Amino acid sequence: MLSITIYITIFGNILVASLSGVWVLWMLNKFNVDPELSGNIILTPVTDIFGFIESLGCCTLLLL
């Protein structure tokens, strides 16, 4: 069960990081803000927060 939990967490985090990376950079480009300067500031907290919440959620649901 631990390996399944880790797999789901990693897969979900990669999926959210790629989708939010495309979406955030597209929105910044649409608002005429340089995505190279602002993208990292937004993407890092999004992926970190989602990964933390997803890890705790998967561990609670699958391991308890």
C-alpha cells in the first residue's frame, strides 16, 4: 500500500505541475506580463502546496 500511495502522489504532483505550468504561463502571457520573470514565483508554491496536501490525503485514505 505504501508504494501505491507514493505512486499516486508522484503522478498527481507531476500532473498538476505540468498543467499549472502551462496555464500560469499562458495567463501571464495573456496579461502582457513577462512569464520568465513571474512564472517561478507562482508555480513553486502551487506545486508545493498541492504535493503536501495530496501526500497527506493519500496517506490518510490508503494507509489508515
